[in-house]
Amino acid sequence: MQLFLKPNDTFFFRDGRPFTRGEQSEGYSIEMPFPSTVMGALRTAYIAFCGDLAKFVDNQMESVIGTKQSLDGASIHIKGVFLGRDEGSLYYPTPRDLVSEKKSQDPRLYPLSIELPTDTFASNTKLPALLAWKNSTKQVEHADGYISCDNLRKYLLGETRGLMSEESNFITDEPKVGITRNYKTLTAAEGMLYRINMKRFADSKLGFVVDVDGIDQLPEEGLIKLGGEGKGFAYRKISQKNDPFSDDDWTTLQDKVEAAEKFKLYLATHAIFHEGWFPKNLPPDIELITAAVGNHATVGGWDVAHGRSKSTYRVVPAGSVYYFKLTNDADVDKILNCLHYKNISDQRAQEGFGLAYIGAV
């Protein structure tokens, strides 16, 4: 089931940095909500539409949305949260192994190449290869922003020509300054001036697309609260294909992986790995060659059951890419089906972390 979430006003999604009243004066917002934020909003909506808080506290909704303490055994499962256009395309974080021309408005994207260590090229990496830019006539940098579903399809099928980035101003900043009032005198409390960077979509047709299973009892449409300050979002159920591959594309991908004996793994959402940046929960008969991993993001949250902050994790950011080679006559079909459009995060995979796509090298 897919849901299209459209904000009624500005929105605000906290990053992992602290924002304690009286200590920090500025709260920072990220563009995309963490999957765990959406999970909390959907569970709250289910309680409101399909029962009441007393039933949830009494664990009568455990089979669908879990309990205050855990999601174990619950049917709800978020696959991913995407930026999308109403009845239109989806947009994905630009893969980290694609670059654009430095200080240029040219939307063209160029792939990095696998480079083996040589006598003239040294590095302290423990990986057998690196991703490098070989064209010395053009300076490049990582391309932030998004790519369309069509461009992601071409990228995953190994088509490197004609890849384009999307406009970077899908979401604009709208700062808000506020104060805390003394409830007795109704005057501004000293030292309580703050600023938060609200966000707004530049186009009214933009919103968030959520791929979620196991919560079909929700009404076809409604209102939910999502993110900071309980901002309202209108949602409705839609039919949206979040996997860019057709059946023919899947066959083409398998053939290319078998021929090259290599594949890439692209993360469409943030992932939490026990080994930091490296995914350990992988099928056998594959070996890591190289990777393009972005700077970590920080994910936390609020523990409703205990009334305190959740543990904070450094997560591998969406858009990170890992290159693997096949070993020991690996079963390509089994490996691809085990990884493609699966949540491979070591923790909180049920909430939508670590959604992976497989691509050709």
C-alpha cells in the first residue's frame, strides 16, 4: 500500500542535534522525514481511526502496530519514504558514485570509475579498489539533490549516458522565530528566544510517498500529524510503483550481473549497521570491492514507553553505494532477490531504514 502525504502548511523534521529549551537557540530541519518519524505518525493515525488509546495501552492493537515497548510481531512495515509528485514521478537521493561538474548549473551526471591501486596512486583504505574520476580536464564534485525514477532506472541498469539531476529547490526554507512566554506574567521568558528553519514545498503537487504494508485498515484518506509542532498532512491511498524495474528490466539486470560478476547496492533510505558504515547482514558468496559512502546522519527519537529520548545512532546516509563481486559460483537470482527492494538495516529495518536497490556495474 502506498500513501501520498501532502502538507497543509510548512513542516519541520528535526535532525539528531540537540535542541534543548534555554540551551540551544536554533533548531535544524532536514528535508525528508526519517522513516521512524513516519512510522510514529502512522501508528498514531491507526490508534485514532481504528480504536482508541486505551485499546493500544491494553495491547489490543499489538498484531498490527505493536505495543509501546516494541514493534515485534506487528504487521506494519514501512519499506521506504520517498519524495514524489502527485500522480507523477518519484525522486531519489543522488547516488554517491555520480558526480557533476564543479560550480556549474549543468544537470548532467557522470559516474566514477573503479580504480585499482597502482604505484602512482596510494591510499590507506583497506578496500581492494577505489572510485575515482579519471577525466583531468574537468573538475567535479558530489551531486547533491535528487534524481528521477527514470534516471534511477537507467543508472541501475548500467546506462551511464544521459543521466540528469533534478532541480535542487524542491523544498525551500521558511525560518520562524519564536519565544517562550512566562505563563504567570504572559511576558517573554528570558533566554528563551529561538529560531527553527521550517520547510515548504516549492510546488503544491509535491509531497511524500510512503510504501507501507500491514496497515490496510486505515481509511482511504484523512489527516495525520507528522514531524515537529504536530504539523498536519493530508494523506490518501494511491497506486504507485516504487521499484523502477519492469520484468524485462529485471531479466536484463540479472544478465548484466552474471556477465560482469559484479553488482552495486544503492541505499534509498538511511541505514543503521552494527559495523558503522559496512553492512554485515548480507548473503554469502559476495565480496565488497569498494564503496561511496556519505557523511553520517544522526537518528534518535522519543521513547514513549519510558518518557525519554531514544538511543542516538550514526547512520549511513541515503544515496550511499556499495560495489560487490560474486564469488564461489554465486547464485545471482537468489542474491538479487535477497537484496533488491529489501530493508537491509541491522536495526529498525521494519521502520523503513536501509532500503536497498541492486544495480549493474
